Amino acid sequence: MAAPESWTWTPRGVPGLRRRFVRDSRRLDERLEQLAATHPDVVADAMGDKALPLAGFGWSAERLGNASLFWVSGEMAALALDAALDVPEWSPGQLITPT
């Protein structure tokens, strides 16, 4: 029997939290698609614009599901903040991961 997933903010718990968020986002997308198919006017009104395409959460769920995960401790964050004064300017294109 597999160990239950952790739902806490710990280095070992974050992957489980991400899996849960991605799963729940996909389920919400499925529900939104069902509602849009049966009640398109209601969904369009609720989203604020009848011309707005139903985007849902799938895009963000897929992106989150494929993102790299990094755990940063309080000590690491304090060190980064202290060093930030000496870091040269950078752009998002220089990031080591796309997400």
C-alpha cells in the first residue's frame, strides 16, 4: 500500500500539493465545459463577456504540472534577500526554467 500524499508545506509535501491542485483544476475545467455546453449564456454572463472564450484553468494547471519545483528554506530566503543588493539587473528571459 502506498503512503498517503502529504498536504503540508514541506519539501516532501509540495509535490503532493501540486498534484492535488492540478487534478482539482482539471476537474473544474471539465465542470466549466459541461456548464458551458448546457448553459452557454449563463457561463458567458458569469465570465463578464459573451465574446470571451472559455479558457478555464487547464492552461495554468498544465503549466503548473510541468513546472520545476524548488524548496527554499527561511535561511536561504534571508541569504538571497541580503545578496539581492549586489545582484545586477536581469530579465525573465534569463531564468533557468520556463515556468
